[in-house]
Amino acid sequence: MKDRKHQTDIFCTYKPVAIGPQKTHWVEFQLVDELGEPLANLPWRVVNQAVRDGCVAEYSGSTDAQGVIRLEALYPLDVTLLMPATPLAEVLQQRRLRAVRPEPERPAVSDSKPLYGVQRPGFSPVETQAIELGHAYHYLRIGQLCDQLPTFNPSWPELAPAPAYHFPDAGFSGFTVPYEALNTRHVLEVCPLRAWSLVLHHDETQYSLANAYNLGLMSILSYSNEDIAQHGSPDEFFGRQCLDLSRTPRVWDGGKNWACLVTDVPFDGRYITWTRMNTATAVPPEGDTQLFTVSNPAHVLVAWRGTDFDRIHAPDLATDLTFRPVEPLLKAGCAPSVTCADMALEGRVHLGFQRAFKAAMKCYAGHLTQDLPQSIEGRKLYICGHSLGGALGLIHAATLKNYRPLLYTYGMPRTFTINALKGLTEFAHFRHVNDTDTIPSVPPEADLDNELYRLYGPLGTTLGFTWSMGQALATNVVKFGDPYGHHGEIAMLYRVDQHMQSRGSSYPAYRSKDGLGAPYYNTIKTRLPERPNLYLVPSLNKAESEMAGQSQLNFIGGLDPNTLNRIFVENKNMKPGGLLGIGNHMMGQYMMHISNRLRAAIEPKRKPPLAAQAEIERFKQQMEKHGSTSPKDEHKRNCWFLSMHEKVGATLKVTKEMEGGMVALQRFDAVASLSGALNE
């Protein structure tokens, strides 16, 4: 610089500059999706400082059939790639995610590292191939390439920040390669513009293991009392986790978390609206009924909260213990412009449950009687709930029966009487009972329960209702009036027993007391150690269920009176365990068994096997070893039970055949195996 007024270099007043042809450079970008498929025929533009200074024209064009962009005659300057947002978004919405993902740990509250970091190496086949070929590799999301927010349908809220995972760069500054990295091909693996959606199947005739798992998790999520922005709330689950493709969405249950079974859908197919309702915080408050609703273009989901055992208080207890049956004065769901008449149901409904349901309908009338029915049009309706939430879900499904809801409940108490249940056949319901869970046996109907218990032993009040339909139940209903009963098809999580049978002494003093004077008699002597949990869904094969029921009936009928009274105490309508059975009522216990069965069905020949799989194999060996010394009818029943357990795995067929279903199952199993979040 010759202007001495601005000279700052006192050591060298002149700087020599070489004038002449400069060496030029090149760079290539290859854009592919997570499956390695090229992003072809997409418009692009590239700028550098020379373009910004007006020295050269902006570089532009379209990617070729291999997704490649090549630039030549470049000055040694940083180059920035930018792509028009909407064309790129339209293509990326239609691409699928790969099955195996890095699944980074979520930062703790005190952890300063960002929620969405750089993808860890070693998970992408695209990365492996690029490095082997000597190329540079980068994993990008659409917001690191596009020049503005794309147009979505439905549109993204105007004042809301862009979804953080897909759009980490709020300034839309593009992807920049420093000049030191020119003369190289840069392989850009671009994350598809997708969102997570729960895997659900609206099949009214077929039980679904995928439904049982995901709707069980939604039943847990309904218990959340976290604030809107807090991790673990329904708002955070649907509004952030389901848009975060770096991690599989999880539901927190105390100190445990459960990975959901999800598939990736176009971003336009994301969960759009969700509403949390709690009558205790309504204006004015009434009771303590809690639920949430959520919808996307494919389905609407309603999850009702049960009794909160972490903070049991008067309203919940009053609801649960108000057993008195009353007329089911419930409004049928109908279009907002139509006056809704009372449902013409005979029989009665549990007064406490009816009051809790009506509190929600009163406090949130606009949403539950207008917005929700409107949102169901063109979508599939799912309802779920645990314990009290299952009872409220059943009442809600009854009012929406014209929309053919699919209901999954867990540990649900009896809600309607038998005569009322006769008018609720228009929708499908699968109810889960976990072994000695006592809640499905309330409200009690002593005469009917004891009769079923006398016939079928500890299975009388659960599977007994299924086995005895058209037999003992029909006559007992007439005999005992209109007792409470269960709606829907049962899915029984049953801990099976096997006993050894031995002969008594021939000494005359120890002869049978049954008056036959037999020299010896049979008795159950020992319960064998292997007692696995079996997953029994009688509706999958009614013939096998009926044969198992007959074997159970014969088994109970074949026991001598002393053994019968010792093993099955009179007037107890549940399996041995009494109040200890309440431990099996916790939703975490249900999910443990359901998740074990789901993972076993995904990979039946897993090596090494899950603990639950190994336990069943040991039980089969025990059955074979002691088959000749076990009571014949008990052994026969257990054989049918094992067959019924195996058939549950076949319900994943519909999941495997859906688009992206196999990948969803593989991803879920990989996450479960990697994190250990799903306890065996």
C-alpha cells in the first residue's frame, strides 16, 4: 500500500505480488440418502468469496443421475453449497431411514453437550464405502443444505422455531467446504426428512403384539405429570422425540425407559396435534381424571390415566371404590351438528367410573364432543388405558362405537354388568391380565367368581370367563342376577405350574378318605421349579383354548378333596398370592412380559436367548422329563398353553408385511439389545 497515511508495516513498506495464471482447483459433491440411493436431478447453487464480490457468476445446475455435482476452475477459496428448500424436501420426504442408527445417549440435565451432535462413525454403509474409495464423508440434515424453511402440509406454525433436529442451522447458511479440502469428492449422506410414528394395526379380528406393546407405553405416558417442556411429558414425546431421528422415542416409567416400536413416515405425516386434559386443573376443577389425545394423518389415539399409585389421594380412591352399579346414562358420539341421545344400554355401569368419565366430558366438552369426533374422520381410532384408565377407555369406546375404535387395556377392573355388555359388540377390545393381578377381579361378584373358581381353579375369574361362555356362565348369570363382567378378548400373562404326582402309602390307616377304600390314592406332592410366564391369547385359536379349558376342568375335577382344599383354598377367586398380587398390577410388570414376547417373536432363534426364552426351554425339558409323573390333565393343559404361547409370535406377520415393518422391528431389537432398556 503506497498511501503512507495508512501504512502500518514499518519493517516492509512494499509487498511483492506474483502476477500471472493461478492454479485452479476442483471439487465434487455426491448427494445420497441413508440407503445410498442418489439424490438425482435436484437444483443447486454454489457460492464463494469470488461470487460474493461479483468477480465470477454464481455456480448453479442440477445433480446428475448419480447425485454428483462437479465444479472446476475454482480459486483457492471456501465454497458453500446451497439447495432450494422445497424440491429437496419433496424428495427427502419419500426416502427411508436405515435400520441401525447411532442412538446417542441423551445429555443429562447438567451435561453441556448439545442434544443433536455429530453422528458417531461406524453406523453407515455409505460412510464405509466412501472412506474405502478415498472420499471425504459427511452426514447432513436438510437444514444444513437448504436455503430456507420448506413448505409443509400441514404448514409449520409461523412463529414456532423450526424443528431442531432437521434444521440445526437457523440461518440456513448451507454446507461449506474449506479451500484446503478442495480437489476431493465429498460424499454427503443426507438424512431423509421423516418423522417417527407408532406402529399400530387397526385389525378388529386379530390381536397384535405391536399394538399391545405400543398402546401399553401410551398407557404409561398418560400418567406423566411433567410440564409441557419437560422431558417425559406427552408434549415432549410427540413434539420433539417423534421429530428427532437420531434417537428412538422412549417412554419413561420412573427410573426405567422403554423404546417404542416406531416406523419413519414423511414429515408431513408427523403427529400434528396433541391435547392433555386433567380435570383437577380445569377451570373449575372437578375430580381427577387425566387423559391425552394425539393424531397424525393415519390415526387418532386416546390414552386414559389409571389410578396414580405414586400419589394416591381421595378422588382416585373414591372413584375406584364406588362400586354401586347405576344406569349407563352415556351420550353416544356423533357429529357436532346432531343432537346426541343417551346410549340405549341395558344393565348397569360402575358409578365411580361413570362419574370420572363424565367429569372429563364436562370439563373438556369442546374437545371430546366436537374436536375429537371431527378429527377421527378418515383416520383409525385407538383407545388405551391401564387399571382405572382401562375402565374409562372402555366407557369412552362405548360412546364412540360408531367410529369402530380399537381398544387395548391392561389390568382393567370390571366396568359394566353382563346385560350392558351385550350392547357393546360393535368394537374390538383386547384386555390384558397379568397372572395374579387382583384388580381385574374387582368389583367382586362373589357367587359368580366362586362358581368359576370351583370349576377352573385359579384361572376361573380370568380365562374362566372365556372357557365357560355358553356353559357355566350362562346359567350362573340367570342364577345370580346381573353381575359385573368383562368386555372383550383376554390376553393372559400366565405363570404356569407343573407338579409331580406320587402314590400314597398302602397302610390301611392312610387309605383314601373318599369312602372308596382304595389301597392308595394320588396326590400332588411337589411343584417343580421351572415356572415360566406364558402369553395366552385364546382368540388366536379358540379350539386350542377350549381344549386347554377342558383339560383344566378335568385337572381340577380330578384332584382329591384334601389336595384341592390345600392347593386351592375355598372362596378365593384368584391364584395363590392374595394381596401380593397387587404387585403384578403395575404397568411396568405388564410391559416386561409384553416386551419379552415381542423381542422373542422378532428373533425366535436368538443366540444367546433372552432369559425369558431360556426359561421356557427349560420348562419344556422339565415337561418332557416329568411328563409321566405329572397329573395327566395338567400336563395336557400345559401342552396346549405352550402351543397358544407360540402362536402369539405369528401376530407379527402383519407388522413384517407393512411398508418399513421389518426395518422397524430390526431397529427396535437393535436398540433394545444395545441399551438394555428393556429388561428381560
